[in-house]
Amino acid sequence: MSESPQGQQVMNPAALTVADVARILGVPVEAVERDIAEGAPRAADGTMNLVHYAAWLLAGLAEGQQAEAADGD
């Protein structure tokens, strides 16, 4: 986290801690950690890019929807 010129703390959405991601999304830290264990993207320093994580989540939803559609055929 850095500070703005006004002295306010500013989060970098491209480099958030797991706890910050969980807080922003309103989910338990354990949910984000479970996603990481399942392959959610993280940087080498352990931080997460919120946009990359959101894209990973959406890709998983799309895969699930495709699987449901295939099961319905």
C-alpha cells in the first residue's frame, strides 16, 4: 500500500494481499486461499492482481456453465 498526496492509504489492485482481496470481495480469507490452492493466479511475491483473479473466477464459471449445458444435451 502507498499513500496518496493527501496522506490517504491507497491500495494497488495489481498487488493485493490475500486478506485485502477477501475484504474487498466480502468473502472469508479461506475462500480465497482455497481458490489459490485450485490454481488462482498469484505473483511471485504472494500478492494477487484483482483483475486477474476476477478473470480466473469468471473462466471457472464459464467452464461450469459449459459442463452443465453439455450434461443437458
